[in-house]
Amino acid sequence: MKVLMLSWEYPPHSVGGLGKHVLELVPALARLGVDVHLITHGGSGGAIHEVIGENGEQSPGEGRVHIHRAASVATTGSDFFPSARQMNESIESVGHKVWDEYGPFDLIHAHDWLVGFAAVSLKHQHRSALLTTIHATEYGRCRGALGNEMSRAINHTEWWLTYESWRVICCSQYMADEVKLALKTPSDKLDVIPNGVDPARFDVLTGEDLSDFRASFAGPNQEIVFYVGRVVYEKGVQVLVQAMARILAQRPGIKLVVAGTGDSLNAVRQLAIDLGIGDHCYFTGFIPDGVRDRLFRVSNVAAFPSLYEPFGIVALEAMAAHLPVVASAVGGLREVLRHAENSITVYPNDANSLAWGILHTLNEPEWAKQRADNAYRMVVDEYGWDRIARLTLDEYARVVDERLGTTWD
């Protein structure tokens, strides 16, 4: 099977969970015999065309995965939506060239609205079935308040993309329900395939001396509370900083490490200073994957205080690293986290509840270890990328079979 995939995010142009999802899914599909040509944003560098092997590494020879990067267009500030449309023109242009050189393809697989314009145009010009994965919605990010023109435009584009799609994949039942509500997508057009994680990334670190690495983030007697992800309002980092002020009153030997960037970074950094806990908070900004993986291994607890969360792939990563998790019981996280079994769940937007969860985890290390062990077993059994790829391939086969039995008018 040959698939043309479109994604705004793919390393080195990666912002959040979508980029991680595509990065891991593509080689897993290749291991199942799928030829994937991925067209992505070229704004952060990377070769115009590279070949990836089934292990996800660059391949100097032949391979089932080809990455094609489109020429970038600036997409910042109030001009983001029209700039995104211009970027889609670049992606579409590359798509036609790839189709002519490597096609035809059995279907097109688009990830989110950011590639929607190119995906729909390629669908019609090549009369191909279009499958879309919706990772999040503007309705959810805005908590239902589509108050400005750009939000309404994005929401309409999401509706249009799901309307044009043969089928729609969501990463959780929560997201499927949100897509039905926000985009009016029929239930019988939706399928749920979760995100995944590769525990081998963390297993290879077993036995490695990480003491010097840890010392660059915290003192030898400091326990580390670790957050990684976008630093934006809906991720709740401001609630975590507020909780730290309460935690430090009981356990002064704590260090909060926040890894990631976003438009709330300066505000939460200032909040820590205003609360008098700036010395106990380390805002790293962007970190490479290798640093992130080691931080998962040397930390004492991972905290994810999201207010809105379609899935929460970082929670799976913490579990794969055997790190105890404390997280808000919101969105797709509720389908992964089981309170007192594989995690501690807390009330969203509640600094007192979050502080309790983190303190309970640190005060009861044996219980925390049992939960972490349970979480690791769940990740291996239910969220490995090979299983996710098999489910995705089943979806491909269904779409291709239905398309072959349909006359295109």
C-alpha cells in the first residue's frame, strides 16, 4: 500500500504531540509494509527530500518512507491563518510533484486542519480517498468560545476538512465526542486510534550514570517535579507554579523543572518570581529529545496539570520511563489514567488538589513505584506503536476497499 501523508509538524519542525505522533507512526507503518511519502513544513530546516528506514533513522539507500519538505512561509501573529493557506499552496505544489513521480497513491492521510487546504485539493484533483486525523480542535482549545475571526476561520476549516474526509480518526473517545459536537461529524464516520509511545527510548538508559546530568538541573538533595510540553494556558503550567508554592511549605527540598516553550512562558516565569519561588523553578525552554528522555529518568514525579487535553502523549512517555504521574482528570487523559492504579489524578485548575497529588506521590514512594510499574505494563500492552500502526493500517484497508467500490462523480 502507498500512502501520501500531509503533516504541518515533523522534526525538526515540531511543536507538540502531533509531531511526535507522526514521527513514530510513519516508521511503524513502514515495518508493516506501507510505503509512505510525507509532505511537511520546511520552516525549521531539514533536507528537502530524505529517506527514512523502518527504524526511523535516515537511510542512505532505499526505504519505504520519504520525507518531502515544502518551502516555508512565515506563520506568526495575526497573519497566521492566511499565511497557513499560503503554506498549503506550497505543500500542494510538492504534493502534485510527488504524485507524478512516485504515485499513484492508494489514499491521502492528513493530520489536522493546518494541511487541510492542500489535502482537499489533492483529493479532488487526483480523485483519491482522504483520511484525516484530528488531534485537537479550535473549539476545545478555546473552551467553546470562538470569539475572534481567526478562531472561527479555523473552526470552519476543521468542519470542511472532516466533511471532505472519507473517514476521521481521533486519538481518544473524548476527542471523537468533541469532533461530533464542534464539527458536526457523524458518529459512523469516526474511529478512535490512540497515540502511542516507544518504551525502548527509555529502556536503553537503564544502567547509565545520569548523576552528572541530574546535577545540571537540581541539587543532590532536591527532588525534581518535571513538566514537559507547550507552555500555554490550556496546559495549566500556571496552576503547577501555584501548587509549588504550597508544596515548598511542606517539602522545601523540591525543584520544579519546566521544559518547553509557548506564549505563556514569560507569564509563568514571572508568576514564580512573584510567589517568591523563582529559585526553585527552572524553565529550560526547548530541549532536545535526548535531554527530555533523561529528565524523565532522573525526576521524582511528572506533573501534567492540563485544563484541556485531547490525549496527553507526554503522560504515556512518563509512564514508559517508569516515572510516577500526577495529572488533571480531563479530556483524553481520563481514558489513560486510572487513579491510584497507574497514576494520581487531580481536579483541573485546582492548585491545592495538584499540590496534594504531588505531595502524596513524594511522601509514599513505595505506592508511587507500584503505580509506575502498573503504568509501564499498560503502556507496553496497549500503547506500543506497532499496535497503533496495525490499527491505522486496518483503517487504510477499509478506506481503500470502500473507495474501490465507489464511482467518483
